[in-house]
Amino acid sequence: MLDKTYHSESVEKEVQARWEAKNLFSSSQISGDPWTVMMPPPNVTGSLHMGHALNMTLQDVASRYYRMRGRKVLWQPGMDHAGIATQMVVERQLAEEGIDRRSLGRDKFVERVWKWKEASGGTIGTQLRRLGASTDWERERFTLDEGLSEAVRKVFVSLYGDGLIYRDKRLVNWDCELVTAISDLEVEQRETQGHLWYIKYPIEGEDSEWITVATTRPETMLGDTGVAVHPEDPRYKNLIGRNVILPLVGRRIPIVGDNYSDPEKGSGAVKITPAHDFNDFEVGKRHDLEAINILDSKGCLNDLVPDPYKGMDRHEARERVVADLRSLGLMESIEEHIHTVPFGDRSGTVIEPWLTDQWYVDAKTLAEPAIEAVKSGQVRFIPKNWENTYFEWMTNIQPWCISRQLWWGHRIPAWFGPDGEIFVGPDCGRGCCRG
């Protein structure tokens, strides 16, 4: 007699076991025209959430539909190695044992991560099976499998040869806790209660004249190389082209006219620190201002600042700079101020715009055929109004920073000679590469 209650757990496990025993979803046992889906790989560190469930359901529906239509369907499952997230998990485990990864060394640390992956990486596969996903489990992949690593190296070398990958010194989102560059998607913008400091910058050659700048990050003034005012602001128009003496440093820096400065905000005069602010970096390029990086990779002030501040943590330096400006009579006023501050979504620390050498993809050039595909009708958006968002993203696309300062993940196939010359190739370690 049939049970009146449907016991999903036992029934679904039995059905899943039957599917796998008969290898029903193996693409190698099916003839017909191929139809393929590469599963966007979930991170090995996590568990599936509702977004995954929706995404997997859509892929499963399409895969089963085309399988029933007689197509040779490959829905290939896999997991992402999740560079930063995985490294953080294992680093925390080591910290509980009183071990620092740097004392362990790269090779032994990576061995430890692989052991963790083998022990903990099965959760997602189990969840996918519980969802009843009709994937070809014989062809499951991991993004650090040797075949995929080889493909990454090959594509890197190819794009480098075509000039679409290059090394450049630009501002990145720098996580001082993880000591690596991170992507925009890994940055959380949080409204934070802070202050707006109004600081007097003495005009060069004048005993009692100054221009007041407003800033939320007074410690970065040690790297200032300019002051920007709006070219039509009557308060400052006559000062454009003159210089100020940077307080605490004594450096002579110019006053420039630039539309970036908003006369309605703060004092209307903005300190320009090209090495520590994305907007300032662009202003600096427009006016040929020097970019002085005053922080090291861990967020401490480096040797390019005056002696009293060298080695200070950035937060400690802020307090010291404010105190010193007060003692010199150069702090005009301080206001309570709510503003947006970037935080690392994993480390929880304040992210610093940091000037450093990284590897970039020329995303603008690569975006051109993708834009044309939509304009020509080869690719259609449903609903059509999403085309506007797509074009906005693609036409304003920026160089894509692809390098990270991590031990776990793909290693860039590039080597540096004694004179700084770059050699790129999949086998550079064995002497087969190109400059």
C-alpha cells in the first residue's frame, strides 16, 4: 500500500542513486548534435544558496529539455578554487595552531590548502546531487586542475603576445590585512561617521595667506602633490598657477584649476594625492602631478614621509597628523561628517587606494566585438531595455586588474630579469619564453 506521505529525502536519494548507477547523464553515452553548458563553478569554500538553486534549476531544465530532444548534452559540473576565500580559511586554521603561513613557506602552505580542499570540498557536490542536478559527474572539474591551469597559462601568453595583457602602475583596491589587490566586487561601501578636517595650506611667498582644503583622510596629505580648485570659483581664480607649501612636509605644490573640485562642497579646494585616491589619480594625470606612494603593503607609512611618521600605522598616523597640525595652528576647524568608506568584504578592514605594479587586461579592446554583437542584433536582450545598462557598462569599461598577491591560485607565467626585463611564457622556468 502506498504511503500517504511523500518522504522526499529517501525517495530522492534512491532516484539519484539509480541515475548515477545507470550513468544516465553521461555525455559519452549519447549520440546526436552536442549541446553544452559549463556550470559557473561555485566557490569550494562555501555552500549553495538560493541564488545557486535558481541558477542550477534553469540549467537543469534546459539540459533535460535538449536531452529529451535527442541532443548530446554535456552539463559539466565543477568548483572554483576561490583564491582569497580559501587562503583565508586555511590561514585561520593555521593561526589557531599558532602557525603563520610565511613561516611555513609557500610550498608547504599550498600542500596544506590541497589537504583542506580534499577534506572539505565535497559539500557542494552533495548539495548538487540533492537538488537532482543532471550533470555529467564523470567530467567534474576544479579550476586548479592541471588541464585548466595549463589553459590559463596558454591564454595569458597569447593575450600578452597580442598586447591585450600588460603590466602597469595604477591604483588598485588594496587590502592591508590580506596584503593583496582585490576587485571592485570585493569592496563594500559603508556609510561611516567620520570627520571633515579643514586644513590651512600656506601660500608660497606670503606670510599670512593660505588656502583651506577639506579632507576626510588627513594622513594622506603627506603624499599631496597639488591642490585643485574649480577654474571658475571666484574665491580662488587668482590663485591658480601659484604654489602652496605642504604643511608638515615643506614640499612646494601647485594650485591647479580642475572641474573635479566642487565649489559647493567643503571649502571648494581639494588636496590632490594621486597615489591614494582614484579621482586624484585622474586629476594628477591631467595636470602632470607626481604620484607619491606613502604607504607600504601593510598600511604603514614608508620612507617617503618625514621622519616622525615613518613606520606608523595609517590610523595612528591620522591622529598624529591632526595633533601636529593643531599645534602649528594650521587646523582651521573639524566637522562631524557622514561619508562612504570602502571596506574589504572578507577582511573587514578599510581598503586603501594604492599605487602599485599589477597585470591588466585591455578590457576596452575586448569589449568592442561584444558591443557590436548587440548593436548588430546577433545577441538580443530580453527585455530590450537592458541593452542600455549593458552599453553603459561596456563603453565605460576600465582596465581589468587580474593579478593578486596570493599563494593559492594560478601563478602568472612571467619572470623578471636582473634589469627588470619581463619574460612571459608557459615554460619560462625551463628557459622557453619571450620578452
